[in-house]
Amino acid sequence: MDIVSQRAVRLSAELNRKYKKGVFSIMTDRMQRLKVSDNKRFLVREDGSPFFWLADTAWELFHRLNREEAELYLRNRAERGFSVIQAVALAEHEGLTVGNAYERLPLKKNEQGQYDPLLPDLDGDYSYWAHVDYIVDLAAELGLYIAFLPTWGDKYNLMWGKGPEIFSADNARNYGQWLGERYKDKENIVWVLGGDRPQLTREHFDIIGSMAEGLREGDGGTHLMTFHPPGDKSSSVHMHEEPWLAFNMIQSGHHAWIRTNFEKVAADYEREPIKPVVDGEPCYEDHPVNFNADNGYFDADDVRKAAYHAVFAGAFGHTYGHHSVWSMTTKPDTYFVMTWQDAILRPGAAQMSHLRRLIESRDFLSRVPDQSLIAHNYGGANRMTATRGENYAMIYSPNGIPFQAAMGKIRGTSVKASWYDPRSGVWTDAGIIANEGEVHYQPPTSGRDGDWILVLDSLE
């Protein structure tokens, strides 16, 4: 066996040791606060170690689940490799007017009979906020961060939804300050403002800015902060240069069949000043296409495409979602097609762990998007995306269509090629080749549910 082949064998063995199929072990070490990496492209922990944002969307978590249900849900997500849970304090589904699992409301009414963000209901042994505290602490025990939305957007912009509108610039700041103070010692918090509503008036901008200032005053600026925009938009549209915005969040949304979120990720990646970017709400698994059940539903293939396209276009991680999980549905219908207990077992969620393992298997902080790795790209549904580090490259073929890889983009005179199956996380050897010219590749399968990743690793 020649030296190059020996190196290829050692590389395969090393990857097999790094990557083990099955559930993730639940982290029990102390949580570390997150910060932006030195190169402004990623998130890292306090000690500088890389952090892969693999989030699940659980908007109604605080509002609808009791303690036992919350533990079931959070353990399931921790075991599947999720690192972040996105949840809302003042929830979308009658979050002000309908009590939580213990029939507790988050806010009291003021003298005018309005729910008041300056009057959090803390009465009794187990208030609404005590329940939120419990879930935040339980998440930390399981190694999970909470992407914490202080409120859903209908509480300040009732463009649609239930409302009622309760925020002004003044009380938004005080509410933010109270929240920041309450959770300032929790390492596993990332603040997310916005909540799926556009900023249409000066008052809307003032409310968001004031809430951000209040949070900073309350927690001393120790937690990262971002903004959750409405569908088909990015936080960068209005908020990119805000000093409190640590990273951009996109909502690529639930409207179209064909995934094009890589375009928005790439656009934010190129913005200045440089800030990390993530797709915080792509199409959800089992969500009606364009909100109409007659169109059918997004499936695991769709959510995989959204995930790999986003990360390979430059995102520092990704958010998965299931339509029945964000809503914590207990009574299915044609719009929410199953219970949340069944939905947490869906294949798309389990397959997200393969993305995390793939990205964490290579040098993390040197990774960049590089579409020049694809010699002749396709358009529409067959559009491919690619990313690389100094010693590796990855090309995503969403439908298994054959393609030409442009070599010479990474170090070495030869490379080991492998196919990575995003459905199972299984590696298949694809040979050793010279690191020059263009090389034709035919993925192992093709068609819908036939997406593959070509991985190239330097050998010398």
C-alpha cells in the first residue's frame, strides 16, 4: 500500500471514530455563554470552542407544556443533537389571555383593564414565570440554549394574529430590563427580538430598540441578541447596523416548494460590517405548502435541503422546525396533522444530527462558502451549494444530479473523496484522485429524496 493510500485509510478510521451513529450524549458540563468568533462568522463558547447552532422551533414551549411534557420534549431534542430551543415568553396562541398548563397567565391587568408588561404575575408558589425559569434551568442541565423571545410580534404590531397590542417604547424598555435582570445569571440564553412581524411605523422601531436597550441594561450585555423577522425576510433589512444585533436571522419561510434560502444567506454573508447569519425559520416539516393543505406538506427532504443549502452558503448553523411542535399541537387536523408527541419522532428532526456531525467532523472556524467548487452549476431545484476549509471541501447535490467538481481549491496534490448520506449519516468511499482539473461525479442515487454530499479531504 502506497503512502497516499495509507493516509486515506487512516483518515477513514479517524472519521469513523469521530462519527458514531445514534443519539447524542446529553451534556452535563457547565454551560458557557456564547459570543461571536474573532472572524465574525460563527458563534463560539466563552473558552473559544466552536458552537454549532442546531435549533428547534418550540414557540409555545413555555405556554403549553407542563413540567413532565417539557422534560420529555427537551430530552428528545438533546438526544437528537439539537443545541438551541427557540421559545417565546408572551406566546402567539392567546399567550396573554389563555393560561399555561397550570392555568397561570404571564401578566396582570392594570387599572385600565389591559394586560400590562410592567405587571408580571409572580404570585404564588408556581407562577407563569417560575415555570419559564424551570424550563430554562432544565434546558441548561441538558446542554441546551434557549433562544428566548420576550414577546411574539402581535403584541406590538397586530397586523395579524390575536394580540392584543400592549407595548410602547417606554414599557418595552422596562419589560426588557426586568427580563434581562431576571435571567442575567443564566448562561444558556440568547435574546431574540421581533417575533414574525414587519416594522412598519416609527413606533415599531422604537419598541424594538427600547426593548433591546432594556435587555442590555438588565443583563449587562452578557447575552447575544438578534431579531426574528417576518417571512421571506432577514433581520438585516432594518437591523443590520444596530449595535445590539450580534448576528442576522433569516426567516426563509413556508411559501415555496423550491429552497432558495442560500440566496439570502449569501447576501447577508457579504454585508458589512461582517456579522454571522443563520436561517432561523425555514420550511417546517409537515407544514402545508404556502399555508394551504391542498398544496401538500413539506417533508424531510425539504427540511434537509433548507439545512444544507443554508450552512453551505455561509450560515453558522441552522434551525429546524415541525409544524406540530412549534404549536405543541394536541388535537390534529388537516393544518396541524399530528400531535407534538408524534411530531418529535419525525425523520427530518433526527436527520438534522447528521448535519451537525458532518460540520463538527472538520475544522470548524476556517470554513467558508465557496461556490467555485462546482464547475458548472444548475438552476432551480437542482442548484448546488458548496463549502470548504483549508483541508476539506463539501458539495451538496440536492437531487443527486451528476456534476463536475473543480479541484485545486484545497491543499494537497491528492484528495480522498467520500459520499455522505444526509438521511443516515453513512459514509461511502469514492476513491483517491489528483487535486487538479475538473472531476465528474455521479451521486449514488438521484431524484427526490436523493440528495448527497461529496466530501473531499486533503491527503498530502
